[in-house]
Amino acid sequence: EPAAPPPPLSAFARLLLFLRPYSPDVGRATGVGAVWAFLWSVLSTFAAPETIEDVDANLRATNGAAAAAMDAEDDRKRRTMLWCPESGTWFARDTKVRGCPSLRWPEGGGVERWVKNLKTKGQAGAWARVKEGDGWASAPGFLGTNNEDLADTDVRFYCLHDGKPFECTGWIASHICSGAAARELGAVDGPKPLFRVAADETQGLVAALDRKMGSILASRAGADAGGRKAKAPKEKMSRADKKAKKQAYGR
């Protein structure tokens, strides 16, 4: 059975179709392409999501090479970057954490993080092994400082995925937890994970506030970190729905 033809486009959408192969979703454009990429970044902000979907449908029908490049770029971002569903922004993973004072790599393997002594709340802490999927808040430059004496900007966020730790401060602060909320919870260099991360075939790596931490914040302020509403449980999708969402993801 032949595939359905792509939807007709308005004059504005046809202009977007011309610019789409130069968008950041396809890759980095150079030369004159950089000009088209800039125009895409401006004009696409005025387009409804449905318009972008129609443009992409036409692109797949008329420019297979650009569509394949766009899929490859999506796959690269899902594997190497971090997606914020609220702002529609990709964040970089900062993997250069070898010099972080609150992390160490023991000879036996694995990763350990520095944990405060909750009784003294001072420099006399201990090292705890980090488990796969753990996410935590830390103040690596102020290990001997009480939570209440920290500034919000002193708080950084880290997680462990595929056995590798990396910093993800901007990503977590964008939609999961703020530095102020982490301090309020007493979770900065605390013994328990603040959030969890897991791989998702559509969005790449996703994060969720630890259930106990979320309950504490909700009971205190009626909302989770940064005044944002608590996240609803993730709805399970069929394989067909996941495939359709993956094709339209990020566009």
C-alpha cells in the first residue's frame, strides 16, 4: 500500500522546508548555510508545532538525505546530551569531573562521592559508593560548609550513568530541582540520592526527583524544587506510539 502523501504547505511552511536542512537538528551548518540556519532559528519560533511536523513530513518525502542526517543528529544528542522537556533545550554533559574534590575513583573500581556527617555537618565526612542511576547535589568547593551557609550557586548536580559520572547542573536545575531546594532538603552531599536517571529510547537520558525527596518538598511547599509542580508518573506507550513520537521528537 503506497504511503500517504505529505500534507500541503503554506507559503511560510514552504520557506521553513527550504531552511530545515540547515537547522541545528540536522547538524552544524557552515558558510552560507549558517545564514539559513540563523533564519531557521528565528522563523521557526513563530511556527506552531503542527507546522513543524508538516514540514518534517514533507522533508522526509522530498529530501531523504536531510531526513537521515536529522535522524542521526537526534540519535547523537540522545546519546551524548541531556534534553529538558519543559524548555525544549539540549544541555551538554560535563564529563570532565576527574578533578572534582567530592568524587574519587578507588583502586578496586567504581566511583565514590563525599558524604557529609549529618551529626557534625562539617568536614569530617565519609566516602560512599555511587550506584548506577544515582543523582545527587554537591558543593565540591565547600565540603566543610553547612547547607544553610551555602549559596545557591555553590550547589552542583551530578549523576552516574553507564558507570561514568558527569555534572548536569543546568539540566537538573532546569526542570527537576534548584540549588535552593537541595539546600532546603539538606541534600547537598547528603547520604541519599536526590534524583534518579534512566535511559529512554525517545528522550535519551531522563531524570526524576527521588520519591521520598519529592514528598518532603511537596509537604513543605505544595510543590517540588523551584516551585514547579510534581511530575506525573510516566505514561507507558506502545511501540508504535514510541516510534511516532521519536520521529516528531524535538522538532
